[in-house]
Amino acid sequence: MRIRFLEIAEIELDEAIGYYNYEAPGLGDAFLTEVLDTLDRIGKFPEAWHPCSKRTR
């Protein structure tokens, strides 16, 4: 399964990581770990969520 981020979503993720790390050192890194873990679960179980359209869940 191919998972991709739009460029604007990548920018938003980077900004969120920076914000959380500013608020509490390491928090942004923990947030990124959760995002990556979630993407891994989506890749392993792509049918686990309700469809939004023919190409997205």
C-alpha cells in the first residue's frame, strides 16, 4: 500500500513537530513517532477504516 502526504501536509507536520518540541522538549519527537506508528498500522491494515471515497479511507 502506498501512503503519501501532500506537500502542504508535510509542511504542517513539520510545523506541528516544531511547535510541540518548543512547548516541551521531546514532545514533537514523540508526536512524530505516533504519526509514523499510525502510518505503519494503516499500511498493514488498509481496510480497517471506513472509506471516504473509492481511493481514500
